[in-house]
Amino acid sequence: MTSDTRQSGSADEQMPDRRVGVAIATRNRRISLARTLRALRALPESPKIAVVDNASTDGTPDDVERRFADVELIRLNENLGAAARTVGVEALATDYVAFADDDSWWAPGSLALAADRFDASPELAVVAARILVGPESRLDPTSCLMAASPLPPSPRIPGVPVLGFLACAAVVRRSAYLEVGGFDRRLGIGSEETLLALDLASRGYHLVYADEVVAHHDPDPGANRDGRSVLQVRNALWTVWLRCPPIDAVRRTASVAIRAAHDPSTREGMIAAVRGLHWVLPDRRPLPRSVAEAFRSLDR
């Protein structure tokens, strides 16, 4: 669990930093969650941690309660998917909230660096971190894509502007997150971040990628992720239909349809998306022109 994040050894910088809390949504990942909690508890920032259990059946909440008494545990009676993170955000009284999955954690000093960025930029809503994967800390391809974002930088907001992030490696401004309602419960887990990113941008908030802010992600190769690709396709289409201008929605849907002709998972995801049209169309809220154009530019 090492990082090249620079740290100072001064006494002041090693004091607990209560600006940022950490919210974790989990389900049936008792062993990996314990590793994540040990790493988070060792951080120099000493963040308050809220674990929201999505109705686990493997003893996860009992294990947290027994071994991590300083962690706030919230037991849910049903699986809310990504929306469980909102329960964690509401439980934390910090100005900023970092998300972690039950197989990810933050590098020492990174939460303080993210908080400094928020303090300096009131319009900033999300700081997306550089993600290092596995024991060898290889760079996640998503970080490469964010670092190369074609969006024009803002003179007021330092960092690489983005219109998306991975929740396992993102810090949010709590007030902005709650203002837009957080993650949509209907999307579950799988590319659920884009809709939230677009909604934040539509309210005039900025999202940036910060290379010096580091998160580690060590997914279990044996973890059951059946159906995740189907949900990703479904959620991508729902996001497009909910927010994009008609011409962009048609173009993106056509692209998915072409893939669906040859890929069963894409086809299944498209069918699942069509089944949700009964609520998607009434909930449609098109993006402001500037945000729509920025989102369109990411496809070029």
C-alpha cells in the first residue's frame, strides 16, 4: 500500500484532518473490506469512516462492528447499490467526502491534498484521483484517459477538467453532491457516475482530475461481477436518454445498436434500457448547451 504521494514529516501536517470523511458502500465483501478499513485507519488524516452495508448475507456488518468499533456502521435492509453511498454522505458531517469501494483505499496525504483543492475553489464539486491498481501499483487506463481530457481548462479551477470519474477514487463536495441528489438508485452499480457528473456540471460545478491525489484499487479477480457489463450498457443508454439532446441521443443509441448486433451482453443491456423507457422519458431533463457540447466533445 505504497504511493509516490509526497508527505511532510512536520507535526502540523501529521495532525488529523477532519475536512474529509470516507463513505464506503459494501455488500458481501467481508475480507476485502477489512483490508480497506485497516488501510484507511492508518492514514495520517484520520478520516471519519462510514460503512453502509447493502444487506450483506456473509456477516460483513457483524465483522465491522466487532473489529472496527470506531467506524460508523449503517445496516440497510435492502441493496441500494450505488445509492447507498448517499446514505454514507448524509451520515458524515465533513465538508468533503471521499468514496472508497470495499477493495480500494486512499494513499497517505491524498485526502488532505483534495481538501486543499476544494478549499481554494468553491465551484469545485469532484476531485478524481490517479488510480493505481493491484500490488504492483500499475496505472489504471481510466486515469490515462482523464489526464488526456480534451475539455478546455478553467482559469479559476486548477486541474484537468473531466465529465466523469470512478467512484472508488473520487472526493466530492458534500453540499454539491446532496444538492443534485447523489447517485440515482435506479442505476444500481455500473457506469453510474456519468449521470451524477453531468448533473453537477449542469448546476455550474466543476470536476477535475488531479494526478497528485492517489487512490489504490486492488479488485479480487475471483469476485462475482456477473451482469456488470449489461448494467454498464443499460446505464450508459439511460444517461444519454435522460440528458443528451435528441440528435446526440440518437447517434449514441445507434452506436450501441451496431455493437449489440454482434455482442450478447450489449444486446441484453440495450433490451434492459428499453424496458426502462417508461420512467426515463418522463424524467428527461436535457443538458445546458455548454455541458452538452462538452460531453459531445469526449466522443471525438
